[in-house]
Amino acid sequence: MFDTVLIANRGEIARRVIRTLRRLGIRSVAVYSDADATAPHVTEADEAVRIGPAEASRSYLDIDAIIAAARAAGAQAVHPGYGFLSENAAFGRACADAGIVFIGPGEQALDVMADKIRAREHVAARGVPIVPGFSAAGMDDDRIVEAAREAGFPLLIKPSAGGGGKGMHEVHSEDEVRDAVATARRVAKAAFGDDTLLFERLIQRPRHIEVQVLGDTYGTVVHLGERECTLQRRHQKVIEESPSPLIDAATRARLGEAACAAAASVAYTGAGTVEFIVSADKPDEFFFMEMNTRLQVEHPVTELVTGVDLVEQQLRIAAGEPLTLGEVALDGHAIEARVYAEAPSRGFLPATGFVLRWQSAEGVRTDAAVQTGSAVTTDYDPMIAKVIAHGDDRTQALARLDAALADTVLFGVESNIDFLRALLADPVVQAGDMNTGLIDRMPPFEDPEPSQAALDAAAHAMPVEKGDLWHSRSGWRMGADPVPPRARFETSRGTVVERASEASESKRHSDAAVVSTRCARSTTGGAATGEIWVHADGVTSVLTPLTRRQEMERRLAQRERESGASDPELHAPMPGAVVAVHVADGAAVKAGDKLVSIEAMKMEHPVTAPHDGILTLKVATGDQVRRDQIIARVTATE
């Protein structure tokens, strides 16, 4: 076994690998960019090496920098985690050339399975069923449109070299193809360095089923059951579970056999996942989608139901040990929820900020990338934690996961925790009758209104003004009991709420919130912003105290918006980089025209014209923008 291993990754997966290395007595080496200099994975490793600036292309994707770090630290092996260079054949070859063991599959598996087009052709030749489609490699836009027309709509566009749902688009008509191809190519090039695209038939009411496999250097390949990852948004997994409520024992055996055949066909070594798409209407019929030649984000649910540490198995296989698992049995049910730094009420746009408080729930497994004091930036993926619950059956696992999310505290950065709880409570999810379009069909999410317990806690957290009794907000009255001070707040929904004024009501809520309410003043560069973050009754609320003057100004502004036309000024919906300007400055535009595209956390968002008019641009391609920054103006024409 190795004595020193470098982890060529960051965030929660780096911390998760470090845990197993520490348990096995292996020295861990972390790498970090300038943006991650104080990140948890850096402080938890036995040694940490800087590899470059914040940009992933100049740090976590820099093969030379990582090889140099491994040599400098005396690492015998490199664990790539997932994402970044984990499925990069050139990185595997560079490790071999440097005399360093790559903890992953061999060159054949990386070469074949890293390209979706080649992988489809490879497994199809070995009898594994594939989704009908075509490769767009070498085609210009005209030929792609023609091929799409011949294949028939709807179709799903995928970056051939990609994963994680990045760059994937549905097209339902010929008119949508060109714009979707341009966006998919741009995202694929930025995320994977390869803009080759694959088109596949879009399966109706699809369910996403994947099989965990392990292969050793002696030709043994086994599977550890399936996971269901059907609950997705924009092709990005949100909830994963094992086993699938759709799959029976006979289908599980067939899926496992097909997955092992696909892995064995490339002499697979290490941990990998073979992904299939299954129609909800025909659960016994499945099609190969791709093979991920790495550990998956959702691997904890398999670990909880099998008792197998997949990272340990990766290490043992890479060190040349044979698989000795014996028969693998599934015990109970496990469900994982991905916590993203995003604002569900703003269309799930990425969020950034400093973590004022992070507190994970007890009694479940939480793999987190952050801790109190961490910075969440636009440089990397928005997933900041995973909460995983295990139960005797699916019903118990669901209940435990919901309770854990209710007890998870994240202040300072908007997240999807409240949305996750709403999703888990959906009757369709509770019944296990999902498909990948479920989230997209849900009504727009609105942040829950704060409870009176939250308002009471926020009122107590407001800074007390210094001065005489008239301004101290003490509630003091001569010859009578104090009256709780009046407190009104603006919520994240833009509504105004007021704390209950009766003393008895306030006292009751205050008592109820003693152990479940936590407040913190939000700061940026040390200056108070006025926001108060409160966790009460399982809900996190962001409350902004309002003075009488602010209330009046807010009412006047709202009245003007209701009576006036659409706002001519366009604001950045999220912090990020301007990756495309679609219309020239000074041009005439129509309502709905795409003007600018902003990218953050590997997600691209278009900004469109609110009405007809003349465009005035305030930004250019390559500019970094803040959330709500004015990026353009459309002056309405007469």
C-alpha cells in the first residue's frame, strides 16, 4: 500500500478521500488554487501544495503543475476525485511517465469511455443496447440541422467529452438546433476543452439508473447494485438513492450483467459507474448512456447500503491487490441530497458569499466542501455539500433526510435546502414514481415565509441603538410591563413582514425558538449589510430590518413599477463572466432578443431584451460582473 497519496481535486471530494487515507494511515497531500488557500481540504491534509491561480485551467486542470506537486511531496499515487482531470487520458499517461500511480482505470478505458461517441460504438459492438442517435463530429451547422431532421425530434444534445449535465440541451424543433448547438459548444469547450457534440433520441418519461462497478488488475469485475439519479434539474443530479424503487431483482441482475460486460470490455480497473436510461413505462428495457471512469458524486449511497468504502477499494486495486469482497448484499435504503449554492426563487441562479455559519445535522452523513468562514466564489461548481441518510426502508430514509436538511444551518450564502425539502415532500417523489422532467415541471419555487419564531429571533438580533430611552428600542414603559419593540423586515421574497407585537405572543415564540434559532449579521469586507440570517422551524430566512423611511421609499418604488413600463436597465442575474455579446452596441432589438450571456459555476444564463428599443451595452465579452450590476440599457422606441 502507498504511504503518500496526492488528491488532485478540491472541496468535499478531497475531504472525503482524506478521511479514508487517514483511517488507513496514509499521508495525504492536498493541492489548492489561490481561491482555495484557506479551504477546509487544505487545512485537513497532512501537506498542501499551491498549484496556481483561481482559474481551473491554470490550477486544477494544469497537468504539469499537479505532477510537479506530486513529485515535490513524494507522492507515490494520485487520486483524481471526480471532475477536473479524473477522466483525462493525458493525465493518466503523464502520471505513468512520472512513475506515479494513477488511482483510476487504465489508458484503454480512459480513451474509450471518455468520449461518449466512441463509448456508444464500443459497447454496442458487444451487445449492450444504446440510445439511437448520431455523432456531430466534423459536421457544420447546416449538416447538423439536416441530420437532426432525419433523426427526428425531440433530441438531446450532449458534449461528447463531458459529464455532470454541463452543456446538455433538449431540442424539440429544427428552429432550436442552431442556438442550442452554439451554446453547447461554448460550454463544452470551456468545461472540457472539446466542443464535439452527440445527439441522442430524447426518451420520454425517462429514469436515470446507474450501476456501480469495481474491477481489479486480475480481470475480476463486480457490481454493487444500482443507484437511481432521476431527480435532475438541467441534467444536473439533485437527489440520488440506492436501491432504485423502480428496479426489481431480475432487472437488477440484467443491469449488473450489462454494466460488468461494458467494464470488462475495456479491462476496467478501479471504481466506475455505467449509466443507463430506462423508460418509466418500460422498466425492463434499458439503454447504455455512458460510463464514468471515476468515483461518482453519489457514491455515498452505495457505501451506506453495501458497507463498502469505495475509496479504500480504489486504493487497494491501484496498489495491485485483488478484489476480496465476496457476495455484495444491499442493506436498507440510502438517499442523498446535493446542497448547491444557488437561489431557487431566482430561477436557481448561482449564489456566492462568505459562510457566516455552517452546521451539519447529527445522525446522518454529511460530506461538505465548506465550513464557517469559507468563501463561495464563481470559480468552481456550485455544489457545496451532500447530505446522505440511511434507513431500514425508503420511507424511513426519506424522513431522516428531510429531518437532516431541516437541521442543516447555512448562513451567508443562498442555497437550495428549502427547495430540497419541498421536493422530497412531493407526493410523486414519496411514491417513487419519478422521471427526469419532474423538477422542470414544478411551479416556480418561492422561499418560505419566516415564522413568528424567526421574526422574534431576528428582532432580538437587531443591533440596539445607543442613546436615550426613546431610541434604545428597549420597549420600556413607565409603571407597566415592557412592550416588545416594533420590528418590520423585508424578506427574500420582497414582502414585508412584522414581528408579533403582543408580549405574550413574543414570549411564546421566543421560547419555541431558543434551541433552533441562530442569527448572524451578514458582512462584506467587514461592513454590516443589515441582513439577518435566521434558522427556525427547519427554515432559513434572510431578513432585512426596515426603518419607516425605507418602508415609505419601498412603497413608492413599488407603486412606480406597477404603473410604469418595464425597466429599461438590465441587471446581471448572477455574479460571473460575460462569455458572449449577441447584439452590437447601438443596435435595434426586439423584446425577448438574447443580448448577453453570463457564465458562472459552469452554468450559462442569457439576458434578454425587456421590450423593443435601442441597445446600450455596459459590458464586453470577458468582463466579470456582480449580481444586479447594470449590464445594458434598452431605450424604448416611440
